Amino acid sequence: MVFITLSLGVGSILAQFILFRELQTTFQGNELSLSLILFCWLLGGGLGGLLANSLKPQRLSAKTLACLFLGSGLLCPFSLFLSRGLKYYLHLSPFEILQPLEILLISALTILPLTIVLGMSFILLCRITNNPVKTYSLEAAGAFLAGLLSIVLIKHLNNSQIMAIVSILFLSGGLFILSSKSAGTEQCSVPAKIMITFFALFAVMFGYKNLSLRFYPYKLVKSADSIYANIAVTQSDSQFSLYENGRLSFSTEDTEAVEEFSHFILLSHPNPEDVLLIGSGVSGVIAEIAKHPVKTISYIEPDKKLIETVMENIPQSALYGLRDARLKIYHQDARSFLNKARNKYDIIILNLGDPSSLQLNRFYTVEFFRKIRPLLKPAGIFCLAFSSKEDILAAQMLKYNSSLYQSAKTVFKGIEIIPGERLILLCSQDSGFRINSDELIFRFSQRNIHTNYLVPEYLRIKLLRQGYIRERLEENRDLAAINRDYLPYGFFYYLGLWGKQSWLNFALLWSLLGRIKFIYWCVFFLVLTLVFRKQALEISVFTSGFLGIALVSLISFIFQIRFGFLYYRLGLIVASFMLGLSLGSLMMTKIKIASSPRFAGLLTMTKWLEILLGLSPIALVFVLGENQPFYFLFSGLIGLIIGMEFGIFYSRISPHKVYLLDLAGACLGSLFTGLVFIPVLGVYKTCFLLALIKFLPLVFLKRQSR
């Protein structure tokens, strides 16, 4: 059963990885939706464990396990289909930002059928082998291999092809069991070859066929996966559109907005020679910048595949700015570029839309603005834009705009505002920095700018409400918190706009929860521990599951902030964690105390492991920085401690109970960390609260050891 157990670990994690990527694209790259996706995945595993535990003894056979593996092989392409097509079949717009309950519904329908079967398979394997620790270790080892494989596969294969491999793996496992003597069906080898071939072709063809459903009714021209995101190009008549993780990046016929944005910025500087553009240069912004007498245009676009996809699938007439001789493209992360940059610029433009994800929010924080400031020339201007309204009277919109405005004002002395459906901030180190319409119109004429829509008089009209908007932002400067890396309020306020239409108003929910003092959170978990104090060992299992998933979420969160390509590295973070789980549980099989009848000895070891695990959230904020290997090492160490704990748990508690308590803790950990703790408390307080949650059961474990 070694091959079967490893196959279960490899197939489960690869399927999880692919479905997470696909659903993230469906949900437009919103990382907090990962909490809901992960909740459904863990819930399905728990339900599967309950179902397997309820099976009659005669059902605990190799044939049943084979059927479950074959079912998993069939469900993989079906789940892939649902991840792409449910929006269409539920009559939701392909470009609509989904509400939390809609995300939960689509995630559940996509994930639960597959995960229920996988959960049943694990419990059945534990029963058949009668060695839960070894089974747990081998499955974790398989998950580690899957994490490593994901790094290789994503570079060479698309999601449909990878899911086809997973489907073949499960089908092969099922047919291998049926062909074994234990199943009594050794004659299945010939049909096996036929079925594997059939379903391999089916999975690939099925995946390609339904890919276009995500963008219906528009024609899908190209879809590609890079280490940063899913990239898609669609066509509607003569208009081409580019999407990154399902989020609209630009359309070729949106010339009016591009002209307004570009020329307002360039005209604000008396002599712009050196321009740095961060993001969305393929939108036509570069072509408009090139109409000004600039000497150099530096364009930061980390995703080389995005440029290639655009150049190959969008008419060259819409991309003539990319062929300008003054243009130089840098394929690296903007924050990494700024850390090493030595040149200074007259204008730096941040053209990334809204901080609609953690990946984007990292460019709207005080920490990022501080990286920008030293690279500006004495009269240099930093420009950013985000969604707004002409009057920004709505409370949530005002809070969102105020947060980003005040964050910029924390770093820059002079800020000018260009009102509109996109609020443009022009930031300078000069406290006396001002713009006026007459000067802008003069420069427009002097530079002989040719535009299709923008006319000089529009520049004057656009600035008429400048004073009013500034007053509104200044009057409400205490309304919103400053946007920081580890306190991403810009992102959360944006999500408040996103969730406002749902009956579950996340903006209101976070606001109410934010009024709860940190000490009351601590008291709440203390009371919970007191209520269940007689089940101290069970609490330890539960909190280990809770803390494990919470810490992996936090590591992923911090990694996204620091490096911005979690889409690619998530598999390696998970792989490191699973390797630690495998090694930890295997270590306990070699330590005599793990099989010792002395309950006190077991509790003593558990206590020390609990202390180490409780200290890990506090260590997290001090250890993780700009060194990538530390993230994977830390994830592995957490897995190692939890794996050692589970080696003890499986020796004292029934396997199915450990499995269900672990999943229950992980389910709640994913929800609370992603949807409550990080939005309400931020990273630092979340870490201290997690440490407290883990330390509280220690008192009662110590009492039980006496």
C-alpha cells in the first residue's frame, strides 16, 4: 500500500493546487477567497472521514478503496470544469466581483465532491493498513513530492494537462488495487490500459473545451499560466481585452481613459525626461507617454509571459508604444527593482488599478512609498490612481480613498488631486507643489500633443472639483487607517466596497469586530479553553490543526507582500510544511516514548512540543524578511513539530478522531485567520493571539500528567 498512499498524497495536493489556481482566477485574484476555498477543501475531507468511519466492517475492503480512487480520477476533470464554468451556469457575469456567499457556493460545489472521496480514502487506508502514523507520514511525503512537482509542472504544462496527470494517477491507483490479490480481481490489467488512455484524453480535451466558459460571451483568444498569474486575451468584435487572474487589465479601445490618465500626469511636470512606469504598460500608456519629449521610458513588468502573450495575440497597431526606441522593459518585481535602483526619475507612475488583492496592495503602502521617494529627482512626481467617485460622499468610498490619500501624505509633503471616477494623486517632495489648468493647457499646446479624445479645455473642467475633494479627504483624515504592509487597510477597505452588496456586509462586520479590544479576544479563547478543559489532549489536537493552517496562511501572506508571486511558490510552501509533517510523524515511530504506556511521559513530550509550536507565531514576525529560503524552512519546521505531535496523538486517540479534530481545527483556522484575524487585528496581533490559543491548553495538560 506504499504506492497507493503516496499516490493519494501526490494527487490530493496537485489537485488542490490546480483548483486553487483556477478558482482564484474565477474570483479575480482575491487572496481572502483562499480562506473560503481552503475551508471547503478541509470540510470535504472531514465529511469524507465521517462517512468512512460510519462504513460497516465488510465495506472496509480493497475493492471499496479501489472504487474511491477510480471515483477521484473521474471527479478531477469534473471539478476542473466546475471551477471554470459555474459562473456561467449560475448566470453570473464573467467580470462580476463575486460576493462572499457566491464564492462559498462555487467553492463548495467545485471542491466538496472530490474532497469527500479523498477524505474517505485516507481513513480507509488507515483502517486497512492498521498503521495510522505510517499512513499519515506516507501521505504527507506524497504531498511534499506534489509540492516539488508543482514547481516543475507549472513551467511546462497548463492546468488542464496537470489535472489530466492527477486523474491518471488516481485511475492507475484504483486499477492497481483491483489488479492486486487482496482485491481478488487480478484480471483487470487489460481494461486498465484502455481506461487510463481514455480518461487521459478526456481530461485534457475536457479542460481545453470549457476554458472559454469563464469569459463567455467573449471569444477567448489565448489563455496562459505564468508564475505570477493566469493571463487571458479575449476578443469582442475589434476590441481585445487582457485579463490577469480574471481581473480586467486593459481593453484596446479604451483610449479616452488612457489619454486622460497619461497626459494629466506628464503635463504636471515642466520637463519630464526620465519616466518610470510600474505596471500595465501594454494598455497604451507607453504610447501616450512617448508623445511627450521624454528621453527614457523604463517599464517594470515582472511577467515576461504577459508581454509575450500580448505581442502574439493582440494586433500590433494597438501596441505601437512597445516598439518605441526610448523604452526599456525590466522583467522583475517592482519592489525588488526599487531596492537596487540607482537612477532617479522625473516621473514615476504606478499604473496597477486598485489594491484589489494582497499582491497589488503591497504597492499602495507606506513602506512602498518610502522606496519610491529616494528615486525622485528634486522636482520629481510620483503618480498613482484608484477607483473613486466624483463626489466620494459614500462612507465606504470615502474611507477607502482617505486611507490611500493619508498613506501617501505620510511620505510626501506635497500632493495634488485630479478628481474623477479614478482619483489621481500627484505626489512630490516639495510642500509647495501645485498644478493649475492654465499651465497644463499651455504645456499641452507647447508640446504639440495629438490626441483622439482629450481636448485642452477638458483639463480645466477636470480640476474644478479639486478643492472640494481635497477638503472632503482632509475633513475625514481620521476616518480611515494608514495602509501598511502588515496592516493592509487599503485592501480591506476595497473589499468593503466589494462586499457591500451582500447581505453579509464585510465592511460592517470588520468595523464591528475592529471595535473589540485585543484583550477581549484573549478572554474569549480563555473561556473556550476553560469550557473544554477536561478534553485537554483533544484541545491540543484541535489547536494544532488550527495553528498549522493559520501559520501557513500567514507565511503565504507575508511571502506575497515581500515577493509578489505566491501563485508560483504556494506549492513549495505547502510542500515544505508537508515534508515536516512526514518527518515529524516518522520520528515519533522511532522514539520509544511514543509507544510508552506511561501517559505522563507522553504528556510531557506533548507539553514541550506545544511550547515550541506556541512560540512559532511570535518568531514568525522576526524571522521572515527578504530571504526566500527562510519561508520554506520555517514552514517545514512548523510541519515537523505538528507531525511529532500527531505521532503522539495517534498513539493515544483513535485515528479517525485525530483526523476529524485536526480537520475541524484547520477549517476554523482558515476562516478565522483569513476573514477575521488578519483583516481586524493585522499580522502582529494575529501572531500573538495564535500563540495564546496554543499556550492555554498547556495548564490542563500539566494537571492531567500529575
